[in-house]
Amino acid sequence: MTDVLIREATDADGPALGDLIASVFAELEGKAFDAEAIPGLDRPASHYAERGGRMWVMASGEVILGALALEAHHRPNEFEIDKLYFARETRGQGFAAALLAGAEAFAAASGGGRLSLWMDSRFEEGRAFCERHGFLRLPGVRALHDANGTLQHHYARDVAEV
């Protein structure tokens, strides 16, 4: 894949980020995309900065092909990964791992010792990615009570020693 840039998100990335997330949702039968139900799409950079984190995107021109966001968790020394989405054609090429490594470095530099995330139970590729990168599934599920009937699994792991 050529002409791909990994960079921090800007607030102007919101619409393109919404397009990426909609394309991922479209892969799952019966999973509707509602941009208004997804926090931070209107101003993604500001949204995560206000929460002690950052968002990074993988872009080709104006098209967002991948994204990963990180925010400080309410538990001390923990950061939560959010908005982990990649276009189908980019998966399996190491881009998500690169964004995860950058997010982990940010968390470590910010005093974080633990990473956590919630993953939609229908995202099998996402689950496999988490497990390949050392995340352990924690007990229980979280129901979002949304139009999609979303159930999420909780994953966590310690920040790697650098």
C-alpha cells in the first residue's frame, strides 16, 4: 500500500472517520451505523485530548483507512483504547500493530501501566488482533442497549516494558 501516512487525528477528520466506521459496520449483517451515537466524531482530536489521550489515523490523502484512539481511564495508571477500526484492505499488514505501539508508548510516557478496551462481540478479527497482542479477555459482557443490540467483551493487558 503506497502513500499511507500515520498521523495524529485532527478535528477535521470526523467525517472521514465516520466513513471508515460505517464501512466496518457494513461488514456485519444487521449492524447499523449511527454517527450521532458515536461520541467524538464531530471533533475527534479535541475529544480525546480532553480525556488525557490522543487519536491516531492512517490516511491516504483525505481517506481515513485506520484509526486508534486512547484516553485516560478513571482507574489510575490505566488507558482505554477506543475507535480501533481498519478498512478491510489494510488488515493483516501491520498497520494496527504500529498504531497500537504508538498508543502504548504514549500511555507509558503518560504514566500508564495498563491498557484496556471493549470490543464488539461480533468483531472476530478485532478479537483475534487483541489476543495476538497479549490482551486477555476479562469476565463478563457489557450490553450497550443500542439499536444494534451490541454486546462487548472487555480486554486488558499491562503496558509493555520499553
